[in-house]
Amino acid sequence: MDYGFYPLSLRERGGVRAFKKTQFLTVRSIYVGLVNVLSRYGCRFGHGWSKSMNSIPHLEIHLAHACNLACESCSHYSNQGHKGILSLAEAEHSMKLWNRRLIPHTFSLLGGEPSIHPDLPEFVLLARRVWPSAHLRLVTNGFFLHRHPALPAILQRDPNTSIYLSIHHDGPEYAEKLRPVMELLKSWVRNYRIRVNIYLSFKHWTRVYRGSGNIMEPFKNGQPRQSWEHCPAKYCPQLFEGKI
Ligand code: SF4
């Protein structure tokens, strides 16, 4: 569920002072819309026509496997000490194996926590080059966004992007720690008019295995079909080492 608290219409309310910027964004929006329509019919700018392109709703890539949080039953196993980051070169290689076959409607940059990656802004630029029509979504818990001062300007220049802030606890301590993140995002929305959505992850928490660390175990109820039907991960195909 999307708890957008700064929808696009609010971003673009800036009165006369913002007219020139708004006009620029409108031209960009028309361009991106045109690319979207043409891409649906298999036309790739700079790549000629292709009849074998398939549209898919969503594709994602994990930029960092570690996380600063340790949510119980993390489906990326970041709470189990999973580490490592993806290089830009590896990501480009993987993406280019697929960008002549698939057109994702939404391409998500996530992890682990993607803002741990020092090259996060460059990944946004790379994803845009590879998939010109996809909505680019940066999914983050937000705590390291302050390390990427170049990010908001990059997102501002590309209106088909959004930050998706996932909130992992509803307690007052968490809210207090999140306060500077919210302040930062409010300032980015105010100054760059980027799009930010809030996702209350704690409301949709699922247990995907039992236990933690060396006592972690899969469910053993012998109902793999039922598990598959309940698992939301089947809607989240990911690009990993060139495979999906
Ligand atoms: S914030 Fe996300 S990646 Fe990090 S531990 Fe929690 S669920 Fe896992």
C-alpha cells in the first residue's frame, strides 16, 4: 500500500515563482510519457525496433545486502549478517542482458539498505539509461540518505522517480530516530519537489522463516503450495548476477 504524503500535485504547486521549473517538468513529463507509449509498442530509443520486448509490472535490484537495521524475519536476510555491495559495472552488465527483452513498468533500487552504497546516485542514472521509460523507485529506510547530497537534484531532473520510505516500527523511539530523516525528506520535497511516498512496512510484516542466526529454520508444515500462494515475494522478481 502506498501512503504518499507528498503527492505530485503538491510538489508542483509553487505559484509564479516556480513557473519556469514547472514548465520544465511538464516538458520532461511529456517526453517521458511519449517514451512510455512508444516503449509499450516495442520502440527503444537508440536501439531500434524490437518485437520481442515484454512489459512486466516490476523488477528490482539489490544494491547492498547489509542493512543498518535488523528486522526480525527480514526477507533479504540482512538481519543474518548478509553483506556486500553491487558494483556499478556488475549492475550495468546484468541490466543490459535484459533491457532488450523486458520493459519493467517499475524498476526498484533496494537492498538491504541501498543508501549504504556510496554510489547510490549513480545507480539512479544507470537505471535510467538502461530503462528509459521505467518508473524508478528507491526503497529505503532513510537513515543514510543524508550521505547522498547529490541525490535530490538527480531525482528532480527525472520526474518519473520516487523515494519510497519504508517505516519498520511504530514505536515512539523509532519515530524519534526517524525525525531527522523526515526533516531531510521534507526539505528535499520543498527545495527539489521530488516525490516521496511512505510505506508502513510494520503493518505488513510477515514471518518468512523461524528463528534467527544458526537456529534459523524454514517452516515445516509440508504445504509448499500454500506458502507460495501467500508469499508476496513472487511479485518482486529481482535481477541478480545476470539472472532474474
Ligand atoms: S530495513 Fe529492510 S533490509 Fe533492513 S533489516 Fe529491515 S527488512 Fe531487512
